[in-house]
Amino acid sequence: MTQLLDTAIVAARRLPDDAQDDIARLVLRLASDDAPEPIALTADERAAIETSLGQAARGEFANEAEVEAVWA
């Protein structure tokens, strides 16, 4: 086991049981030989991600009122 994986496991042990189970499922899926192929993104999805990354890089985040409006 690598030092990084060992450190991650030590950190995961401090989390609540449900979070530990989530991490375990992810690790098992990643380590599985029969893991499904990654889902290919459409051109529109890639463009949306690029737009979002650009906005984040420019510090264009929603303000508190905008976030509250989404949850209302």
C-alpha cells in the first residue's frame, strides 16, 4: 500500500460510518476489473463545463441572494 492510500484510509476512519461506506463503495468500484467505462460527455456538456470553469477562474460566483433564490 502506498503512503498516500494509507493516509487516506486513516483519514476515512475518522469519518462517520455512512461516509466510510461511501468511500468504500468508490474504492471498490475503482479497483474492480469490471468497472463500467466512463460516460462520454456531449459537446454541449463539455462547453457548459468550460463556461463554468471560466466563470470560477474569474471569481464570478453567485451571491447569497442568488443562492437563496435557487433554494426558494
